[in-house]
Amino acid sequence: MQSIDKFNFAGKKVFVRVDFNVPLDENFNITDDTRMRAALPTLKKILADGGSVIIGSHLGRPKGVTEKYSLKHILAHLSELLGVDVQFANDCIGEEAAVKAAALQPGEVLLLENLRFYAEEEGKPRGLAEDATDEEKKAAKAKVKESQKEFTKTLASYADCYVNDAFGTAHRAHASTALIAEYFDTDNKMFGYLMEKEVKAVERVMNDIKRPFTAIMGGSKVSTKIEIIENLLTKVDNLIIAGGMTYTFTKALGGKIGLSICEDDKLDLALELIEKAKANNVNLVLATDAKVADSFSNDANTQIVPVNEIPDGWEGLDIGPDSEKKFAEVIKNSKTILWNGPTGVFEFDNFTSGSRAVGNAIAEATANGAFSLVGGGDSVACVNKFGLADKVSYVSTGGGALLEAIEGKVLPGIAAIQK
């Protein structure tokens, strides 16, 4: 497989798929440019070699051309970050895009308009009537799939090389993230630096395991994490269950959970997962106490109670101090650590203690030589909030992509480059 570090882009036109799906305020100002900064090493390498760059990205979830989601809103800031006057094509496959791409000179950059303005990018039909028949849906899907080939072919025609640096969309078999790679031979398609780091981090935590291996899984629902948990139960030594999932497991074991969030239809599943953990000799670590509140509010009245004795009218919004110590002890004795999901409602300052304790324990273990991967939107927000991002081994930018990788799924955006 081609490596971006070893490739010389001199005189080459390069289509780079990035993830510039950044948050904008009501005046179209970027409120967090982390994703743009993450792509800079890749873009600057190409330009420094003497190549030219054609940037493709999506923004939001538009259902057609939408002013709100135009990438022109990020043009000025991108030019500032790159130190280059970035050109803009007000379409991604129209005549203007083709002419501007053809005219690009070494060191120049062209930003294409939002790829998702076209249904062909995702390969899903739009505008179907709610009462559309199965036959009509099938025909619409076939039509989009057919036109998707031309859409992809047009994007590929702009460039000599293809670089995928958008790990956040790697789990989607979209035109610009997977299908386009088929138009470039093995020597002329590769991962960007960000994508390369993401892939290596995931492979290390899932396949190059130093033991003990501990995973901390938070989140409100067991149902959204079933496949991840089941896959991890074949790999980890310790699995810490945190967040809202705690109360489904606690109730399944006969505990009283008051008003705490719970999936009553997943109680049997929780018991099955407990048995699978035992069968695989996995130490399943559950909270022993909880910080409970009499309302879902930062200013609610609180108390610390055993997790299985939460009074009526109260709900668990974080783990308690005994659980913090229990979790931290397991984490500090680990050599490989995966964290996905906080221990409680960390958005409320009065319920950050558990997540902070977990983050600090991971940072300490990392300082002592463990490899730690933090991923999933809320976990990333946690380490950023607590100032711990530079004290863990790797913070993943890919939410859904990371979770599917942990589930053991093949990600189309990665497979397209590797084959």
C-alpha cells in the first residue's frame, strides 16, 4: 500500500477527501476548526512537494443545494490556515469545477462545493413520497446508483492521485470516500496523515494488544453498544460498564434504580452479557454506588447511595466515589485502554467527578507506559473539557467510524485504499 510520507506529489493534481464538517454559528462563523486543522499536515505535504490540491468534503446533511451548508463559508479560514488563496468552485461536478481543476498549477488549492448537495455522493434517493411503494423505492435507488457511477467518475477525472484523510466518514461507502478509489491504481491512492494515524491507533488497540486490556464503555443505552460489547468480550481482560447503561445492568441483577434511565426490554440481554463475560474470563466491572439527583438538573439535590438502592423519585446521574476508586484501580493496572463514553451527565458540572476520575486514571496509566485510545464524541468532549487530550495516547476524530471498527466491521473507506 502506498504511503503518503514516501510519495512525491511534484506536478501531481491530488483529490483529497477531508472531513470539514465543522460547526457554524448563525452568522456562518466556524465555532470549532479542529477538523480543519487535523487535515493541514496532509494538505501542506502535497503543496510542499509541488503538487496541487482539489479538496472534497461534506458539510451537514443537506437534501439538495442549501445556502446554510455551502462550503464557501469556510473558504476564508481555510485560506488563512494554509497560507494560500484557496479557489472555490460553486459546484463539485459542473463545468466550473472541471475548468478550475484543469487549470490548477503546482502549489494551488481548489475547494469544491459540498459533495452532499448531490444524492449521488451518498447513493441514496431523495424526495420520495412518504407513500411510495417498494417498487418505486427500488427504482429510485437503482437510478441513483447508476448516476452515482458518473458522479464518481467525474470527481476522479480531476486528479492524478487520490488521498483519503476523512476517517470520520470511513464507515460510509460513499462516492468520494470509497468508490472513487477504484479509479486510481495502488501506487496513486493512499491515506492522508490523519487517516493513517487513526487506522494505526485502531489496529493497535484491537490487534496489537498489551495486557491487561481494559475497555470503558459508557453511553445511555445497551442497545446501541451491543455489537461493540460482544466484540470486546472476545478481546479485553476488563470491561467497565458506565453511564446510563449502568442502570439497565443493575435492574437486571435485581437492584432498585428509582427514576434512572433504563431499557426494560434489554434486561435479559444484560444478563446474557454478564454470562458471556464469565464464560470468556472477562472481569466485568459495574458501579457499586451512584451520585443521584431528585431532578435532571445541575442544581438538583444530590446524595450518594448504593447503585442498587436508589430511592424512588431519584435518578443516577454519575458514579459515586467508591466506583471511582474501583474503576481507577483497574485502569491504572492496564497496558491497553479504550474509552468510549462518560460515566455520567458530564455536561452538568456537578456530575463530572466520575468521568474526570476515569480520565485522570487513563492519563496516569498512559504516563506509565500504557497505550490509550479515546473515541466517541462524548469521550472526546470529556478529555477536552478536563484538559487531558495531550495526556492520552490518541484521541480519535471518528465517532461512528471508530465504533464500527471496534465492532470488528470492515470500513469501506479503509478497504478501498488497502485493496
